[in-house]
Amino acid sequence: MSILILTHAEVERLLPMEECIGVMTEAMKALANGQVHNPLRMVVRPPDAAGLMGLMPSYIGGANAAYGLKAVCVFPQNTAKGKDAHQGTVMLFSAETGELLALMNASAITAIRTAAVSGVATKLLAREDAGDLALLGSGVQAHTHIEAMACARPIRRCRVASRSFEHAQRFAAEMRARFAFPVEPAESAEAAVRGADLIVTATNAREPVLKREWISPGAHLNVVGSSIPSTREVDTATMAAASLFVDRRESTLNEAGDYLFAAKEGAIGPEHIRAEIGEVLVGAKPGRTSPDEITLFKSLGLAVEDLASAQYVFSKARQVEIGAWVEF
């Protein structure tokens, strides 16, 4: 038996953002239509360990059925070392025999598919005239999200704020070389967000970095930085004021600190979740209902997103003959 091994660079080459947005659209539809088995992620968090390990299994049925498993270690301190906080692999298995088909770099898949799902949500929920982007964070997800937002809407300008102004300046200089629209460093989160109609939070913050009073009517938010119950990026007032959309209800109610803190404070409950993104895609639930409505997509990242990405990359790699086949 041979398996295909794909590196970070190879995954990036095989999974362009615009294509991944299409793949994620179909994955979210499959989830909404009941074709996906996606258990809650298992987190291994040893006492006093530097990081944690997440295990994310999933299954997609239908004509292109497959099993997938992402095993990823999350080490937030990696960013200070110039490394991605997410390290691991995505495994693709045959639904017919259970054989392992491929091993792929999880950092690349996670970075691209997370932003691509935000791109799906932005296409669905942001106003058609939205184009003033605020990015909070300047790490891996900020890099992929600026690309996803440019795929979803014609961006007029982008302002970025980070933990240090130097980081924001460095990010802005790098992105100006890639995009035609202005990319400006902001000295604070408030300065970045004021007047923006597209907002992305992609930080490692434990406490809110975004406040309700900064947010303009009609803005769309993609809240992606926190995926555990003990941290949040958005304050309770924002969660209560916004129309809330999620990737998956069960995951939100168990894992999303942005939701759980606001719920614990009595501001919102499960009924505050208007819809899963997939439900909006298949027409089962409404999206934005007015121009002044604030819409918020809380992204946690689902195993099915990794599986759908891995299926697409595997198929494309065989077509264009990229990657290394290894006897296993």
C-alpha cells in the first residue's frame, strides 16, 4: 500500500483560496443536509504542558465518501518563535477499506480552510457594498483572511491592528506588495475598527479585543481567533447585539468562549444562534435581513472542513502529479 505525503508548500499550491471557498461551500451544505458525521473535537491538555493536542475526526457520506482525522498540536507561544501555532497532520482514509490514503500538512490546510469558511460567511452575510476591512491580528490567520475577504468582496482599504504597532506595520508592508488596495497599520483595535463594515478578529487574546461601541451599523464580523471555552475576542455587548451565525451549533454551545462567556453573563442563550452557515446556504434559514443589522459569524473550525480540503487536495495532487508516494 502506498500513501501520498504533501508538504506545506504543496498544500498551498493545490488549495488556492478561491477554490477552497467553493470546497467549503459544498462541505457546509453537506453538513446541513445530514451527510456528515462530525463529533466534537477531543482535546488533550496535560497539566503544566506547554500546549495541547486536538483530535478531529469526521466522515462524509455519498458518492465521494471518506474518513478524515486531523491531529494537531496548538502551541500559542510558537508565534514568538516565527512558527505557526498549529502543528500537525490531516489524514485521509478510504471509506471502502479504511486504508490510509494520504498525510498532509495540517498547518497549511487549517490556515486556508479557516479563512475560506469566513469567505463563505462573508459572501452570504456581508452587505453587497461592504469593503472597508479591519483586521485584528497579524499572524497566520490574518494573512489568509485578507485574501479570503478580497475574494468575498471588493476591498477598498484594510486597516490592521496587532499586539504591537511594529507587527501591524510589518504586516501592512507585506500585504501592500500583494494587494492593490491600501493596507494601513492602526495604532489600536479601536482605530482599525471604527468605520469598518468588514471586521475579522484573528488573535490569541484571552480577553475581548473588540467592543460594541466601536462597531458601525451594518458591519459583518468574522470571529475566528478563539476555539476553546476559556478565551474570547468579542465582548458580551457585541455578542448580544449581533445576529449570530455559526459553523455548527453543537460546537458553539460546547467550545466557543465568545458565546459561552456571554451566555454565562445571561445576555444570550441557544436561541440567539440564528443559523448554521450551511443552513443559510441550503435556504433552510435566513441570512442578513436588513442593511443596518450587525452580523457575526463565530468560527470554531470543523473536522469536516479539514476532510473536504484533504479530499480536494488529494484528487488534485493525483491529477497534476504533485507530492511523494511512500510505501506504508
